[in-house]
Amino acid sequence: MLLSQGRLRQSILLLLLVSVVACGLFLYTTSLDEKLPILGRLKSEPSPPPKPTPLYKPKAEARPNVVDNFPRAASAKSPSDLPRIPPWNQPPTPHVQDKTPLFIGFTRNWRLLQQVVVSYVTAGWPPEDIYVVDNSGVMQSNQKGLLSLQNPFYLDYRRLTKLLGINVLTTPTLLTFAQLQNFMTFTAVEKGWEHYFWAHMDSPVVSDEEYEEEGGPYKSLYMRAVTVMRQTMEPEYGPLAARWFSYDKLALVRTQAYVDVGGWDTLIPFYMGDCDMHERLWMKNFTIEDAKAGLVYDVASAVDDLEIFYRRNSTKVKREDAAQQAGDSAALGVKADGRSSPEYHELLRMLDEMQRSKNEDQRGRNTWQSAQQGGYGEPFYRDSAGFEQGISMTMNFGRDIFEAKWGRGPCNIREAGLGEDDAWRVVPGWEKEEVQQKARDDRERESKGRQKKEKEETRSKGS
């Protein structure tokens, strides 16, 4: 009996010992899982997917390096090292009494900018009256010479100011087209200019060397533009806003007219902004008239050597052998003073071909804007393709803004019956029959509702 009781106690003690050990093991493993939770997860959960890594677009094909298109200027130490402007296109000395500032906006493509600047200088425009607006958005980087020729936003500040003798104005940041236009108007107001000219940087000009006014002497493009400006000051022109030379590739602006309509609408940053501005000018009874001053081109490329604009034989233009042997300049159509030379006609041929190529390019008319890709690592570097995509998206947004503002997309908003007070007040798509019908239905429903309410009010008063 005593033996049985002893064995029972031993069994109970053994059972208790086993229980204590089991509890200890359980508590130990639980504590380990809490301290190292990843072990617990590895036991109970599948492995997470790998973290996504950035996927990149294919690299753009490398393009040939940009080569400066004015070798003579690249090696020049002073203005005297540049070719001479043709004597028949020399700016008048002394300067005309009128102020004739010319703005040329720049964002990218130095070759095209340099071409248009040289074209105006050689067409007789006084260099001191030309203002390139550096709207590259790189602050003082161009002025300090921090960008390379391969950079789309590069311009040669020293060449423009020290050699060609023109002015450069720098915007504080990258402006849209509408903002740039208002910057020009603001500058004109600040400087007290009643008129100013502005030109596209992809529109070189040439004086028409075969043009002569009846009974008058030859005039350069500049002097013809001055004549047009003086005409606008005559009282019979009334509320004139602008004169267009080949649309607005070159334009003369009456400063106060642009101020009176509130300037360009900066909510419409690029395309359709000109439509909005011009329509509002006409709505306020301002006029815009065409004018002629010379030959104005629209191109997407530049000649390889700008020296031809100085009528130099840089393209090795060959005269006809017979005329060359006879020395008969009249047979070549050359004027007595040297105008209308073979170099001149070769320049016109080149510009005509460049303009035709731009208009027929299946990729679009403004391929020059994204022609360069360089500048990586330089101040304010922007990916060329990305910058072009962003600008394109902003252009499309501006078209949407214009349509929301006037309730329609086409440009002829006055012909549609809209006035200046209709901006932002008309229903989108108001010209569509279904929209007009809905408006009629809404008015009829509102009318019936008012009639019903009036009857109820009359009945309640009678009772």
C-alpha cells in the first residue's frame, strides 16, 4: 500500500515536470517569434514580390553635333573683323528721329536665332535697336558663358552684344509665348515706346533689292518699315493696334492698344493665344492691317555660312561665263550700285527652298525646336524630349482653355456673334443644336415652374 502511494507521487511529480518543461518551451518559442517577427512570417507567409525598379524609355538616336553657322564671327576679335553690311542697306546716319525697337524672342536653337539677327542687321536695322529676349529659362548662364553650343538653350551673349552690337534682355524664368508677349509690352511701357516691332526667331528677312518706289530711291527693309510706322501715326489710321508683315512674322505694335485690352491672356499659354488677343482687339474696334517692307521667310533650318547675308560670295556662286567674259552686269540683273547680285539671288533661292522644306515636312513645321539634345550636366539642364513633350502638353491645355473661355474651338469668335463681355459666360458647345435644344427645354420648364408658383400664390391669397 505504501509502495503504491510512493509510485503515485513519483508519477505525479514526473507529470508536473513534463508540464513545466512543455510550458517553458512554449513561452520560449513565443518570445522568440516576438523578438524576431521575420522568422514567424517566414513560417506563415509567402515571400513578398521584389520591389519595382524604374523602367526607362529607349534612348533617342544620337544627332550630329551642332556646328556654328557664322565662322567669320567665331574667329572675330572685334566688330571690324565682321563683313561689311552692303552699302545700300546701311542703317541711316544719323539715326531716324523715330524710335524703332525690335524684339526677337529666343528659347532654343542658336543657329536659327543667329540667322534671323544677321538677316535684320544686313537688311538695315540699326543693331542698337534690336533686343533679343533670352527666354531660355537659364537665368544668367548664357551671359556668363556656362552653356555649350550643343545645349538647345545656348546663345553666344558676347557675339550678340560685343560683335553684332545688339541688346540682350534676360527673362527671370522660362515664359510661355503669352507671357513673353506681355514682357515685350511691359518693356515698351517702361521705356516709353509708343510703338515697337517684334519678330519670330525662325523668320529671317531680306531687303527686296529689286523694289523701288515710283519716283523715289531704293529703300532697305528697315527704311520701308519706318515708312509704315510713320503712316500709322496719321490721324486717319484711327485706333490701329498693329501692322503685320507676312502675318505676324514681323509685326508693328501700338503699345497702348495692347495695354487697353489687358494684354495677352496668360491662361492660354501658346497656340490660340494669338487668336484670343487679336479677336479681343477687334472687339474693341482696334484695327490690324497688313503691310510690306521686304521679303519675310518662315524656315526650320539655317544656312551653313551667314556671310552670304552680307552678299559675300561664301557659297561660291558662279556667274554665267558669257556675262562674266563680257563684264556685262546688266545681263546678270545687277543694279549699278551692286544690288540684286548673283549672291543675292542665291540667298533667295536658299531661303525659298528652306521655307518649302518646312511647309512640306511630314513631321510638322516646328521640328527645329527639338533639334538639339546636348547640354547634360550644364546649369538648368533639361531633357530635350521631355521638355518638348511638356511644351506640347501645355499647348493642348491652352486650346482647352480657349474653348472653355469662348464656348467653342474655332478662331472666328466675332463672326459667331460673341463680344468681349461673353468671355467665360457662354455654355460650352453652345452652337450645337442639341445644346440649343436643351437650353430651350430648360427655359420652357423654368417658365412652367414660375407660372405654377404664381397660380399657387394667387390661390393662397384668395383663400
